Amino acid sequence: MTPQDFLECYASGKRNFKGFSLAGIDLSKADIIGSNLQLANLENAIFTLAYLTRVNFRRANLARAQLAGANLNQANLTQANLSDANLHGASLQGADLRSAQLPLADLMDANLIEADLRNADMSGANLTGACLRGANFRQEDRKYIANLRGANLRQASSKCRC
Amino acid sequence: MLIQRDLELIAEQCECFGGKVLKSTGDGLLMSFYSAVQAVLCSQEVQKQLAKLAESSAAGESLQHRIGVHLGDVLFRHQDVLGNGVNIAARLQAKSAPGGVCISQTVYDVVKARIDINATFLGPLKLKNIQEPVAAFQIPPFGQSATMVVPQLAGQPVGTDLSPLAIAAATLEQAPQIRRIKKLIFGTYQGVWENDPKVLMQFDLLPLLKQLYQRHRTLISLEKALQTMAARLNHKSAYLAVADTILQALEPVYTEAEDSASDGEVASRSSLRDRYNEIAETLAQQTDRLRIKKLLYAVIHTAWENDQAVLALHTLADLVTDVHQIAPSEADLSYHLERIIKRLNRHNHYAQLALIISEAFHPLYGSPAEAAPMVTELSAEPLADGHTMMFGSDKPVIDEGLTSLTGWQSSVLSDGQTSVHSSQLAIANVCPIEGPQDAKIHDRANLYALRLEIMRYTNPLRAKILLLSTVRSPFTATPQDWLTLKSKSLDDLIKTTFQYCQTFSDLESKLTIMSHCVGNVGENIQAAGAILQAMKPFYP
């Protein structure tokens, strides 16, 4: 599926792209607000500065995806694979990242205000300058606390619930 | 063919300045440049070359050309170039004087700090097929002064006032160095060096000359004052020559006045002394008379004095007398008070005191004939909004309350700007030792709340792109640009921006311009708005 096809589908009102295989698709600056991309394969996809508000990425494969400056407010990223993804300057305000896989992800200057990061794996992630106010890391079961091992928290703001 | 010869010359110059000829319109060329500065420099050079060519050619063997310069987005499509930016440039060209260059405000704002352009503000122009009016400036043809091109914009209607001073002013207006002439006259008269053309534009030459003449009653005294000022500047020799030009123009004024010196002057001087005493008494009744004294002292000495012993040496009446010498008109008084107050950390409090002072001084200015016998029509220069920008380049003073002795004018010395580097004029940062400062200005050491605010209201990456473009060069999304963006955190960029934009209005204009220079204008304007709102409380 080419980006044009995808955007035409979206423009015609289609929202459900569950399980689609869209590896490497270039949707930079695209507006696909509210789409359902559950379980989709979006490895290496390009979403630079795209509008992804409230998109459902549950269990999607976003490994090495380019999400710099993407607007992911209130997006559902539970259990999504975001390993090595580029989320530089992305806005993830109120996003649901429970159990998301974020090892080595770049979250520099990302907006994680009120994001739910319970049980997320952030080992080796770059959180320089990221805003984490009100973000939730707490897990009732101690065993599943968010993994921040090796994460770079320079200039990252605290006041989160950890 | 003449046109062919000229277009070839223009294209050649375009290449020299790193520009590209996009298309020919038959009798014109459309060119693009990577930098607005290069575009303006190129257009000036082109007009200069064409003027020289015309000089050496026989009559009727030369053409005059108009040039319009604008900064905006263009779209390349099928060998053609489209976009509003192109249309505006074309329309501006039509508004230019033959042999001159018409530049939009956007271009002017971008280049003014880098090149010394002698441009006249044309106001917002209604351009054909362009919805919004476009503010523009006219650069006069090579070898002409700005006022010759647009006489209707000059302050004084020609031919109504033929006093010797008016003739001198008219002569000076025609001089090629008018900008420097005005700067030197303003500087000598106000005792403060001013480079901002917006501020200078608010003062007409004739009233300035009248006041200068009033202060220096002999040519020798004026000569000394001008030369003392010029000697302090970094472009000393250039300004000494400018001083000569001014003296030459004013010489007839002094010779004529010698014959008609009146005795009435002395009489009014003594009645003035009574008035000074009255004002001093009014001010002495104020509870805050010590601070009033400090403020008056600062107007006279351009330095802040906290030492009570020093202040005690001056009576209020003396201070009032001296201030009136420095500020013979109400506009001058406001100018000087504002200049001082802007530098104080207890800004609001002193603004109140300045009001009290202005009120007390008001009777002095009420009847200009008595207060200043030689001046027939005292100017009341409009103190418009532009005045608040007077010290645009100054560093804000947020010390702990210690009087610091750094430059009064921290204006940039590079870029050919003239600034004073003597210690006598450019002295202290005014910073009274009086309790904790009214801490309304947010602390720049901790930018956490600021970042939070920016992120809440705009996309962090977009904010970063806009800030990086502002402090560096417009972001073009090359891999190199992305690497640079990644090497700087939002925190770093905000700090650099604070250093780069010394005042809030500076920040505002730079961000607004940059919003139009990098892709996706609408989003950028939104981001710029969020950044401005968040950063505003951090500026004094």
C-alpha cells in the first residue's frame, strides 16, 4: 500500500487498518487522527511531524519508526514495540504507553505529561529534556515497575508518580 | 540593445552575490537569493553600477531600473516560479523610485542590523492583488539622500520656514551623510548615542538643531561639543568630518544672530530661577524626595548614585536647574526619564516618581516663550510607542541590587554600528541598592516551568525548529540540520535565545519573521505564539 492509497482510504472515511502491513511507509506530516492501527506492522515507518492524536497503536510494531515531532496525544500505545524508535520532540501528552517496549528509544524533549508509563520498558532510552510531569510509572506489582535502567534522564523533569 | 546590456549587468551582479536568475520577464528579471542581506547588497550594487554606467554614457543612452525586494516562500513548478512572495516582490518593484530599491518591512527587519541602509519608511502600501497592506522602505537612488526621493514624508513642508536654521536643516537633509549627521546631532544634544533608526525617525532635524543652537550660543562652543562627541566614537574620523559638515551648515545662523542678540534674555533668566525654586519646593514636599533626587541626578550624570553624602552636595534646586538645561522641552524630559527608568530594577516605583517629576516640571514647559526665549516654536515630538524600544539592545539588569559598572549601552560593536566607548558617557547600569527587587521577572536559571508551558501549548519539535532557525539559520530539514537539532535540547535552545534576543520585542519580531521563513507557516505562527507567551514573563 502506498502512502497515497493509504491517505485516500483515510480521506474516504476508512479508519480501521487493523493488522495492515505498512512497513517503511512514509506518512510524514500526514493527518490520520483517530485511525485504528492495532497490530499493524509499521517497522521503519516515517511519521515525522504527523498528526496521530488518539490513534490506536496497540501491539503495533513501530520498531525504528520515525516519530519525531509526531502528535501522539492520547494515543494508545499499549504493548506497542517502539524499540529504537525516534520520538524526538514528539508530543505524547496523556498517551497510554502501558507495557510498551521502548528500549533505546529517543524521547529527547518529548512531552510525556500525564502519560501512562506503567510497566513500560525504557532501558537505554534517551529522556534528555523530556517532560514527565504527572506521568505514571507506578505499578502495584513491584515486579513490573517501568524499567529505566540506563535511561538518560538529563534535564528530564520529574514530579511524576514513580 | 540597451535593455540587453543592462539585464546582462544585473544577471552578472546577481551571480556575484550568490543569487540565481529565475526568469526573465522581457524587460525585467526575477532573482532569488539564499540571504536577504545578499539580495539587498546586490540590488544596491546593481543600482550603483547602472548609475555609473549612465554617467559615462551619452544622454539618451541609458535606462533607469526599479528594484523590489521581498522575503517569502516561493514554489518552483514546471520551470516557473510561483507564490505570493513573487507577486509581492513584483509589486514592490513598481512602487520603487526609478534608480532606487523598494524593500518590504520583512526584508528591512532582517537586514537592518547587518547593513547600514539609508531607507525611508513608506508606510503600509496597498499592492495590487495582494490582500494585506505591505509595509515597505525606499532605498534612494545611488548618490541621493532619502528625503529627496519622498519629499512629502519629510517633517517640514518645504518653503514655509525660511529662518537661517531652517535653511541649515534643509541643507543638511540633502547631504549624503544625513543619517550620520542626525546621529551626531542627536548624540551631542541628548548626550546618549542612539543607533536605532526607529527612534531617530521620531526626531526631526530642525527642532534638534534649534535646541542644539539654544544650548551652544557660540560656534566655538558647538564645535567643541560636536568634536568631543565624535572623538568618543569608534568611527571617529568619519564623524569628525560629519561634525565639519554640520558646522559649515550652521555657520550663517551664528553670524546672523550676533547682530540681534537681545537683552530680554537676561531678565527672563532671573525669573526662571524663581520657577526652579518653586519646582524644587514642590518636589521637596514629596515623601520620596530622596529617590526623586536620585532620579534627577541620574538624568544629569547618566550614572546612578546611591551615596547620600554625594547626593547631599546637590540641592534640589540645582538639580532642577541642570535637568532643565539638559531637557529644554517636555519631550526631552520624558526621553531622559524613560531612558533611566528602563534600566532600573524597581521600574514601577520609579515610573510613578517620574510622573511626579514631569508634573512638577510642567509649568516650565507650559509657556515656551518665557522658558526658552530664543526658540519660537518649541517642538513637542510625539513620544509614540516606538519609544519603549529605545534601548532595544540593552542587557536587562537583574542583579542582586549592587550597582554594577558595565556598559550603559551594550550595543553590538560589530556590523559597522557606531557605539560610544568612552567611560564618561557610557557608564553604569542603573541598579539601586534598595531591598529585594520586585521579583516579577522569572528566574532564567530554572527553565522547567517554561519548557512545560511551551510543551503544553505547542509541538516540542516545532518549537525547537523555530528556535534553532532563529538563533542559527532557517531549518531546511537536511540530515545535517537534523543532527544539529538533536545535539541541542530545548533547554539549550531557550538559553541561547535569551542571549540572542535581548528584549521581548526583539524576540517577538525575530520569531515572527522566522515563522514565515521555514515550512508550514500556520503551524509556526501557532508555535511562535506559544513560545512568546511562555517566554514573556522572563523578560523585564
